[in-house]
Amino acid sequence: MTNEFKVKWTKLKDTVDQRMMQLVQKERPVSLYDPLKYCLSSGGKRIRPLLLLLSAEAVGGDIQNALDAAVALEMVHNFTLVHDDIMDHDDMRRGRQTVHKKWDENAAILAGDALLVVAYDTLADISPIHLQEISKHFSSSILEVCEGQALDKEFESRPDVTLDEYFEMIGKKTARLFAASCTIGAILGEGSEKQIKALQSYGELLGIAFQVQDDLLDILSEQNVLGKDRGSDFEQNKKTFLITHAEQFAEQKYLDQLQEMRKNKHLGIDHLKKIIDILHRCGTIEAAKLEIRSCLEKARTKLGVLEDNEARKFLYELSSTIEQRES
């Protein structure tokens, strides 16, 4: 990451964080607002609002006019995380306790619900010219995220999930918000129809690459960097790219070995090393890396319709940053 892009990212991230905290200043009930603020203050890369703001700027728009939409979308993302952590029984998120673990499930559900309401309230402050169009994108994106999460849970009990089904699932659960970020930003920036569609495709491809990378990091990243338990996806029988690819293409002996590993209630370092070795042997890890590179290369080509400006350069650099990330 160039220093120029790092400074830009930090500046936009701080702007988004400050605006979010302004919107949740209430103190009571403590049981609602403490968990809500805890969730929003837990850090995160703020990739979705960054995408929205850079997309607006890339088509010639003003970042300030897109800020509330960016904040609203980030609140939706955090709403999904709070509820997903409950459904997946995750104890750690971004290196600290999840909301339902620190408080309880009731507090987490309410905090998530409140985030969604504040998100819609914030979205209502954008320009009336685009409000109806953007509201439709916003609502349809949230519904697709819910559909993706439903598929994710359904797949846990299925042994026959295909890669096509996997890509349908992550297209909804992860890539949809990436695409919506770019689309909404381009609309607010007054981009042309061609630019809006190109940025939507860029965001979708970026989201797919991001999720496959996330699946890979679940077993490859160091736990103190990852911010959650390593191998948690494998333990929960999540149909990640790695498991889905292996189940569809690996020899039976490798599948038997992976099934044996799943009998362990908690995966230690030695177990993870063996899983990684098995996935290397059946070509799954290399397939994941190839998929990530392919998606990101396609994403970069979509930026060709944009004028050669700083924001376009940063969007290009962001795609490389995703490929190199460790958490």
C-alpha cells in the first residue's frame, strides 16, 4: 500500500467513524447503547464506506455528499456481523469479545436492530433527487445479505454443496454489499450509466475475492492477526471455498482425512497444519489463490471506463491490498 493511499484510507475511515459515533450519542437505555457503541468502536477496515466514497469521487462527485450513505452502509454491515456472530456462536470478532459474548444474546439482537434503524434514518438525509433509487438498492442489498446468510446456514447440514452454489451464497452474503457500495457511490457522484454498471461489477468481483481470501485466512492466518479463532469455519462445517472445492474435486482419501480432522472439538496447531497439508495436496489452496487473482484482475479491468484520476488509482490499489491482506 502506498503511503498516499494509506493516508487517504485513514482520513476517510476517521471521518466515517466520527460520523457514526455522532449518530449514537444517546446514553440510555445503557443496555442498548453501550453494546451498540461497543460494536461501532471495534475497529474494522471500513472497506464498504471507503468503496462508496471513492466511487463517488472517481466519477467526479463530492465525497461529503456521499458520507451519510457510506455511514449507513457501514452500520448495516455491523448489524449483520452482530447477528451473524449469534447464529454462528462466535466468541471473538476483531480481536475482542463479540457483543453477545460480552453482554448476552438479547442485548446483541437489540443492538443489531438499532443499528439497522439508525442506518435507515441516516440514509434519509441524502439528496432527495437520488433517495428513492438508492433506498431500493439499499433495501434489496440487505435482503440479499439475509438470503446469503440463510444459504450459509442451510449448507452446513448439506454434504453436496457445489462451487456454483457457494458462489451464489457469497454473491449475496458478501459481494452484494461491496457492489451496493460502489453503485450507490457512483449514483451519488452523478456517474454515467456505463460508469455505474462498471463500478457495480468492480465491487461484486472485489467482494467475491474478499470472501475467498477470508476463507483462506481462516486456516492460514495467525490467530493474533486474524482476530478470531483459527479454523472456526472448519469446526462449524462452513461451506467455504476450501471445503466446497475439496468435496467436489479431491480424492476420497483426502476427504476421509478431512472428515477425521473434523471429529476434533477444538483444532490445535498440529491439526491445522495437517488440514493445510491436505488442502495443498488436493490443489484446493492453489485453486483459491487463483480464484482470488482472477476476480481481482477482472475487477481492475472494470475501472477502465473511469477517467484517470486519484480516486480511480486508489480503487485500483485497493484491489491489490485485498489480495495481500492478512486479516
